[in-house]
Amino acid sequence: MHREEIIPLIEKAEQVFLSNFPPESCFERAVFFSWGCSIGDCTFCYMSTQPDAKSPTETKRSMESIFAEFILAKNLGWDIGFFTGGIGVFSPAEQELLLQGAVEITREKIWLSVGPLSRTLLEIYQPYIKGIVGSTETISPELHKIVCPSKPLAPYEKMFLEAKALNLQRAMTFIVGMGEKKEDLTLLKAFIEKYDINKIHIYGLIPQKGTMFEHTAIPSAEEQAWWIAQLRIAFPKLDIQCGIWEDRVDRVSLLLQAGANSISKFKAAKLFGTKTAKAIEDEVAKAGRTFKGTLTKIPNIDWDAEVDRLSFSPELKEKIKQKLHQEYLKRMKKNTNLFVSKKA
């Protein structure tokens, strides 16, 4: 697919976007609470490459690390794309405790993506979540059986219905590059309509070592933009997020012009203040959008005070401060200083 072929489609999608949203964009941070999963056999996912001997519960991040990341995102102007991790890693009680802390930090309800949830759990989590995310990945029945053999769509479909009954918003994921066909657009649009989906995350395949897609070519910018533009035109008010990667920064402006609202999948904490991060902000400007938040400038705030205002125990607060200063902010400052010195 060549850029020239989709220019009319992109132009139409951009007009639809600008008729329904302000000309702005932001970075959305997905906060992970673990790096393992009790399912672990989705054939595109790095979690499927984890050693069988290692229990998913052993992949939990520390509470201080999770909460430090929420504090960071809040103060850098990043939206929380969703709170997520491997299915079956935390108990419902543990999950609720994490949600309580996340909402206290961000001062707003968040999106949650932890696999298909029952109505009972949705009701328990409802005080803390604005909506749920179904990791649907692809809508083609044949392809879905290949890429998500133990994660059928039916439980997610039931969850969407239960969520709607509880007035919770509904989001889904779709990965371009795993073998979907343009004809699948009809299935995708029907799915969005049937479950009244409010938001969709359009990712591009990230070939993971050890998976069946390890040597698969990544989808082109035009291929990812095609799906975004088609959905923008079909659903003018749908919230569309485009997932990128550090090797795909140069496609940001095209994906935004195709009708995406926001950007995700960038290693924002690790690459904060780098040339790559600055390139994203430049790409947003190139698309005629104002970038909300920052990927390059550390705000001059009292980070300890941000922690002290929370109702957490003194011990947890101290651990969060250590994480913020010794891990996140230390690396971010180093990146920023290095970038400035190279420019000079």
C-alpha cells in the first residue's frame, strides 16, 4: 500500500476528526502491574515466552513502583490509557486496593484491562473505573483462534454487555499486522456497533522474539493508518488510540491525520527527554495538533509533596519517593541533560 493511494482517505478522515474533536493530542500511558499471565499462550505476546516454571504471581511489580508511575504520569500530563497486567495475577481484593491507590493519585477514574470480568467484579471495581478494556486483538474468527487460542471473544462480549448495563464505558484492542484482511473491516465495524464500543486501541504488531511472529515484517504506516481512517469515518466520535514503538515515531503525524486521538506504546519513562521523544512532539505539531503534557521537560514541582498528600502508610510513601527519585527521575534527568548537551 503506497501513501498516494490513501491520501484521499486520510484527508476525509482528518476532516471528520476536526469536526468532532479539538486539534490536540496526548500520550497515553498503559500502567502494567505484572509481566506474566496465567493464560500465556497468545502467539504474538511476549508473555507467552515466559518460562513455564515461573508463576505469573512471581511477575508482580511492587506497589511502590506502580504508584510511582501513576504519580509520574499524572504530573507529566499523560493520560492513563489503562491499568493492566497478566490475567489471574492479582486477587480481586489486591486489584481493588491497587485501583483505590491509582484513583487517589490521578484524582479520576481509570480504564481497567484485566481480562473478561464478571458482573460481580465489575460492580466491585465500579467506584474506581470509568470503563473496561477487552483485549480482543482481532475480530476474524479464524485468525483469533490462531493468535489467542485460550482467550476466546465470547467472555469479552459478555463483559461488554454487562459493562453497558452498569453504565461503564467499553474499549477494545486491535492489532494490525497479524494477518487481518481488509474484508475484516466489515466484521470490526459490526462488532463496534453491536457492543457500542467507546474507544479502540489500534496497535501495529511488535514482533516478539520466541513467538510465531518473530520474523514477521511490521505493518507499514499506511496499513495502520488505513484502519484508523476507516474507523474514524465510520464512527466520527469514537476515541481512537494509535500504538507506535520507538522505531515508528516517524508515522505519528500520518496516524493522527488519519483520525487518531492519542498515542501510546512508546517507552516514555525510559526514553523521556531523548531525541526520539522530541521527535514525537514534533510529529504531533506536524499534524497540526497541540500536544498536551510533555515527553521532554520535567516539571518543576515538589515530588515529595505529591507523595506526602496521599493517605498511604509512611513506609509505602518512603518507598514511592525512592522509586521516583532513584529510578524514574534520575534516568529522565540524565536523558534530558544528555540531549541538551548534544544540541549544544
